[in-house]
Amino acid sequence: MADYVRADEVAIAPEIPEPASIALSSDPGESLLRRHVDEFLKSPGAVAGLAVLVALALVAVFAPAIAPQNPYDLSKLDIMDNVLKPGERLGSGITAFLGTDDQGRDMLSAIIYGLRISLAVGAISVVIACVIGASVGVLAAYAGGRVESVVMRIVDLQLSFPAILVALILLAIFGRGVDKVVLALVIVQWAYYARTVRGSALVEKRREYIEAARCLALPKSRVVYRHLLPNCLPPLIVVATVQVAHAIALESTLSFLGVGVPVTEPSLGMLIAHGYNYLLSGKYWISTFPGVALVIAIVAINLVGDRLRDVLNPRLAR
Amino acid sequence: MLVYLIRRLGQSLLVVAVMATLVFVAMFAVGDPIDILASPDADQIERDAIAKRLGLDRPLWEQFGLFVWRALHGDLGRSFVYNVPAVDVILQRLPATLELALVGLVFSITIGIPLGVLAGLKPYSWLGRSIMSGSILGFSLPNFWIGLMLILLFAVELRILPAGGRGPVVSVLGIPTAAFSLEGLRHLILPALTLALYKSALVIRIARAGTREVMLQDYIRFARAKGLSRSRIIFVHVLKNIMIPVVTVLGLELGSMIAFAVVTETVFAYPGMGKLLIDSINRLDRPIIVAYLMMTVVIFVIINLIVDLLYAAIDPRVRLAEAKG
């Protein structure tokens, strides 16, 4: 563990001459994490973003306990309650603060459950894509030569086509389903991480500690995964955070287009698509409020991601 | 240069060939078009007849060979739904999408450059900061929802713009277009604005970075020393110099705008290629999907090729590096 923390510092301040970084790591009073946390907390916007994000995540996890109604329990729905305005009361006595949809579903409950699916799809797809992309990127950088050029050609090729189009076609092939959406998002995202990690791995690979690890005749896998990869993490964390927002937006777009999640597990994008038909007759709430929830989540993630970028890599251009 | 040109052309052709194979194989996984085309109570004989008529009863490799042969002759099959060549169906919709993309491009420049230059002149003022935050939103907000909110505001509440569709089409120089009538333009404003949001966020960033860089140059200092007015410095000296990266990036992004139009066209029920793609996916109209993808691949490959060749023509280092590796 000590090994890891110390190695990390080199990646964060690679321009600092050796004595300075030794001084930092030999100071027992201030850990690296502590320094980053302090730095992060200096931005009120980022702290607000993080608070909102944590609140949304908690709401999503504890949806069944928080939502006024289980929107997918058909026995709880009453068709007489359909398309109620925000603030009207349902037959069952619940006040629908955000109105109801065409099935008589309380929109607030539907949004809470939708948030669950949107956040889960975004987070899971980013984690999987990140693991795959980072492994490919670091291996390509370490291997070099022909392997590297072939892998990077594939990455370039993939990145030259817009993600939305690739995901759309993949989902047309796979069919609908939460797992399939995650798979499609992984396929369109891995290349970003591969490129990011390869970029930093190329720099790190020439440093002395890698040379030292090689001289110790450590196995290749150990050099790559225990020494090289941890030092490529900071930019990766930044990219991954912002990418969660992109993944959520992409998922909602795909669901809006009708190729995303199935009707039985509606995400926020799906709820917006439902409301589309009612929008033109002035029944705005079915599309508007899920969209507002989506926007809040995305803005919060971006605030956190932006601050992380400043904290983890001060030299990176905004 | 010739060596580079040949190498680069070869690469492009390889990409097209690989994508053609992928697209063709993928289409077989999409689903059986006969399920959609035959009436639900059709018996096996009727289904076989449809399969035979469409050539779906032959072995896969034979269908692929035929597909390649015909594609090389510009024939990408007949639409199952419209029963006319798929290429014709798409070409018929192409002007609408191009019109949308071009108007969107104009919007993204007219929104992006002034805001980007403003933010670049005063990067640490509240104005500069809020423009940058706005551009982050433009990057990350779901585009389709913004489109819906624009419909809600301008078409449903204010009732000053139409909610969707394309205006009356007139033929100008043989190209059907709606951009030359007031009604047509009114239909274009909202979709083009929605499509332009993402790109204007991009333009803001490039223009801001460019302005910050140019303002530090000696020729700007000299222009100031000469006593030129601030507006002349900005409009002539700064603007000219930041246009180069903006134009390069926007040229590259034109292809992705055509792809992004899929979303915008669906929101605004705009009869372009993108809407056609979504409809065809839902109806399993394989030839249209294949033709759309092949055309998009070719458009992207051509744009990338042109950009690379231009770079190579301008910068000898590019072609030297390529010739070596």
C-alpha cells in the first residue's frame, strides 16, 4: 500500500524535482489523499455537486422506501388518475407533486425509479469500459511496436465514428434490454480510456521506477499492473467521471429513440419519450421533470469531474 | 506525396471493405425481415415465397458475394417497405438532412464565435466564466431534451414557431430545398438550433483558446501601439487568426452532424435521412439500414481522407513520417 501511494505522487507532480517529491512522501503528517480532499473541498461548486450526487445516489438506492408509490406495481395504479396536473391528488390519497403520466403513475415515483436505472447503467458501463480500456491501453503502451500500432489504429477507427451512431446500430442488432444497453455503451466507450491510459503510460514507462522494476526481473504482468497502471490512474479517473455523465446522456438518448431500455424498466430517457406525445397538447410535466432530474445529475457529475481534473492534474488544460 | 496518397487511399478502401463486411454480417443478427413483411397468418409457403423473392433463401456467402458485386455497381438493394432502390430512398432524403446540417453549422458559428471571443478576451471575468460553464452544459446535456423544451417554449406556449416537420419545398437549381421561403426557414430554426448546441459549445472552446493565444502575439501588441481601435483589432486581427482552427474542426465535424441529425430529426419529425434510419430500424428494413450505413461510412472516410491529405500537403513532416512507418 505504501508502495502504491508513493508511486502515485510521482504521477501527480511529475515535473517536481526528486527531492521535493521525497520530502512530500516522507512527511508523515499529511497523506496524499488528505491533500487531495482538502484541495477538492476548496471549491464550493464541486462540493455542492458532490452533495447532490450523493443525495441522488441514495435516493436511487433506497427508491422503494422513498418513492410515494411503486410505479410498476400495476395494482397500485388507477387509470382514473391519468395525466393529472402537478399538485393534484391521486385517488389513493397521495399528492402527485409532479403530476401523473398516461397510466396514472405518480411522476415523482417514476423519476426516482428511473434515476435508479439511468445511474446504474451509466456507472456500470463506465466501470466495465474503464477496466477493459485501461488494460488494453497500458498493454499497448508497454508492448509497443506492431501490437501498439494495430491497437491504436482500431481505437482511432472507432473514435472517428460518432458514439451515438455506433451505439444505435449495435442496439438495433442486439435488441432492447438493460444488459444490452450496457454492452453497447461499453463498446463505444472503451476506446477513450485506451487512448487516455496509453498516453500517460508512454510517459511513465520511461521513468526510473519502471526500469528498476524491470531490473529486479519482476514478471511482466506485475510491472504492468502493479507499477505502470497505478501511475496512469489520475487522468483516467478524471475522464471516467465526466464519461459517466456522457454515458447517462447517451443512454437516455438511445432510450428516447426507442432502442434503449425496455418498457418494463424505464430510465429517465424513456420517461421523457413517453411524455413526448403529450407535450404538444401542453401537458408539459411528463417530459419536463424527468429531463430536469437528468440535467441535475449530469451537471452535478460535471462539477465534480471538473474539480477532480484541477486537483489531480493541475497542468491539464481546461 | 504520391506514395503517401496511394498508402492513404489503400487504408481508406480497407476501412470501407471492413465496414461493409461488418455491416452485412451485423444485419443478419438484426432479425428476420420476413416476420415483419409477411402477414401474421401467412403460412410457410407464403413466407418461403417472400424469402425467395428477396433472395433471403440463399446461403450467406452467396448473399454476401452478391451484395458486394451490386454495391460496387451502386446498387444496395431494394427497400422492403417502399419497394424502390434503397439508395434512391436515401438520396431523396439527403437534401433535407444536408440543409439541416448546414443551417446548424451556420448557427453554431454565429453563436460560438462571438461568445468564444468574449470569453477569450476576459477569461477570468464572470462573463467569461459563465460562457465556459454554458459550454460545458452544451457538451453534456441531452440534446433531445433541449429540443423538446424548445418545442414546449416556442411552439406550444408562445406559438411563434412550428413544432416539427419541414416547410414547403421548392426546387432551386434542381435541388429541392425549404431554405428559400419564410415558412421553410421557420421550420428550420428549432431543429437547426438543437443540432447546433453541441457544436457551438465546441466552437466556443476553440475560439476562446484561440483568442487567448492570439491576444498575446506581437502583432496584436503592434496593432495596439499603432493606435488601432479595439474593435478593429478584434474583428480583423483576432478573428482572422482564430478562423483557421475553427474551420478545420467544423469541417471535420460536418460528418458527425449528419449522424447527430438522427436524434434531432426524430424529435422534430423532420423528414431527413436520420428519421428514415430510425423508422427503418423499427421496420427491419434491412436494405435501407445497410445503404445508410454504407453511405455514412463512405462520407466519413472521404472527410478523413481529405483532411489528412490537406495536412500532408501543408506539413511535409506528416507524409515523411507516414512513408517511413
